[in-house]
Amino acid sequence: MGKRKDLSEFDKGQIVMARRLGQSISKTAALVGCSRSAVVSIYQKWSKEGTVVNRRQGHGRTRLTDARGEAV
């Protein structure tokens, strides 16, 4: 049995909210269209870390600064 595609951030959010509202693991999996084990692992990751999204801080365009380190 091959792996399915990764769940979108929206689907992950649906899993977290459904579980927080008391929905069963089986019903949540049916709602999103994924396996029960995916529901469990996504909800566990959210409950430990507080997020299921990997938001990398401090990445992107750097700010230009002058010789004193002040923003230009």
C-alpha cells in the first residue's frame, strides 16, 4: 500500500478542530478523508507543540541597515 499525498494545512486544521470539539477519531478521519493514524499523529503533534504548521521565523528578505545598524 503506497503513501498518499500530504494533508493540506486546511485539512490539518479541520482535524484539530474536530477533535477539540469532541469528534471521534473515526469520524474525523472520514470527514477529512485520511487514515485514523494520521488523525492521531496530527492531533498529538498539535497538542505537544501548539501548532501543526512549520512556521520558520526570521526568513525572507533581510532589512537594509546602515553602518550604525539602523534601518535604512
